[in-house]
Amino acid sequence: MERDFGVEEREINTDVLVIGGGVAGLSAALYIARQNLKVTVVALDIGGQLSYASIIENYPGFDPAPGIELVLKIQQQAMSFNAEIIVDEVVSLEKANGFFVARTKKGLVIRSIAVIAACGKAPRKLGLSKEDSFVGKGLSYCVICDAPLYKGKTVALVSFGEKGVENLGLLAPLAREVYYIVPYHSDHSIDYAKKFSNVKVFEGYTVEEINGDKKLEKVVIKRGAEKVELLVDALFVEIGFETRIDFLKQYVDITEKGEIIVDSLGATKTPGLFAAGDIASNTPYKQAIISAASGVIAALSAINYVNMVKGAKRKVTVDWEKKSLKQPKRFRL
């Protein structure tokens, strides 16, 4: 069941609260629900970073498909085992008397025995008015995901530093021409860019406008009073990521990269609080399959924690037994 609440305060009691609707959070919800525990997922949207991937070609066992299709399949699986999915945003989290109490922007109060933070990292955007309308239509925030789609094409890349070096190394051998837009002067990635004969550097420029009919076709960049129009098949934006985990900071330790520090089982320093996916320190490679695995690890740990709190002796280490799938309920918006 998927719910979208108004501002009236409502309460939910659940075994595990999963924060985040990406591949990590939904994979966690699937495993928890299969163990007949009540799991509630709260997410601003479904898909997370995979929503920005035009095509996923390397997820084992799946034919190439848009990233969002992969996530929606996992969502349907989780819902078939009665996982509840709520479109909302967690704004505060407290732990008292061994239980967690989360509050959401829409006035929901969720009480749980365990929490899995799978809020992920959102790509930092350019902040342009038309930006969202071109996502998946020539605008990508993931070079490693979408670069093969533009082999032999003309593309633009906005990046800098080590990330710029990494992404140029992926794009330049594939694309016919790469316009490298670097917001900063004298960035060290510029020297690397000049090693490629098909890379043209625009040093100190920023993107002012993107345009196109049914897909992105033109990028307008600016440096001072100077403007340049670039005709492209795609624009890649790789300028870092943002996290929104202020409500968790009193209960977790955080790395210099803004990731939540967890052990090999996905556990944070607070008993009952786990983290998974790109936000967790145990996922060094930011790939969908790794995020899914991270979510499952946190899920199994959360299941065992809930069972311990409830006094159950059973400890889950595998999830192989056959379960009967139920027809997912229709979304309630």
C-alpha cells in the first residue's frame, strides 16, 4: 500500500522504519516483509538516484531497462509481501525507552523498534528552471551509467577536480566530441582534458540555460559577459552529491564525505539504527547492485534486532524459504 498523507497528524506503529525509496531501501523492505515483520517505508520519491539513469544494462538477471523500471519492480515485490510505502519526508528522529519515534513533514508520527536509513545521496543539480524536464532526455547525472548510450555523439560535461578526471576518462574514448565545462579557473582536471584530441575545454564557464524540443539539444554557457551556445546530444552533470541527514546526526558518526559510519552488518553506533546504500560507509562503489546488497545486509540485521527485542530466539541468516506472493494493493495517493 502506498499512502500520501495531508497535514493532519497520524500515528503508525511498525517493526522497522525504512527511510528512503531507492534500491537500497526497497530491497531492505522486501526482505523485512518476507519475514512477516511490519515494515514502513517513508520516501520523498521512488527511485532515488536510479531515476536519473536512462538505461541500466549491468544489473544481473535483468534486461536493459530505465533505472526507474528496476526500482519499481523491487517496489512491487516489497508491496506484494505487505510492505507499506508512504510518500513523505522524515524531518526528526528520537530514541526513547528503546524505541524510535520519527516525525514527517506531513505530520505523521511513526514508532518503530528499528530504523534503516537509506536516504541515499542526491546528485547536486545546476539549479536551472528547465532542468527536471530534460532528465533522461539528454540530461544525465551519471556518466558511468549513461556514457555508452552516446557513443560517437557530441556531449557536454560539467565537472571539476578528480571527478572531472574520472568522467573524462569514461566519456572521451566513447564520444565523438566532448565539451568540458569547468566552473573554476586553473582546475587540475583541465590539464588531463587536454590529453584528448576530441575534448574542448571551456574554463571558467557556467551553464546558464538548456533547451530542446522533445529532448535536450542546446546548452548555453556563460563566462562574464560572454555567452556560447553548444549543440549537443547530451549533457552530463557531475558536480557532487548532497545529503539530507541532519535529523540523524545525534545518533550516528559521519565520515568526511558525509557518509554514515556503519560496521560490516550495517549497524551504526546506536543500537537498532542501521544505514544502507550510498549514504552508508560500507558501499565504496556506488552501483545499484551494491546498494541493493547493502540494503539486504541492513535488513537482515534489523530483523535480528527486532526479534531480539521481542524475545524471539530465531536468528535469520538466510532467506531461501518459499513464500506465497500476494497481489499488490493499488496505490492510494
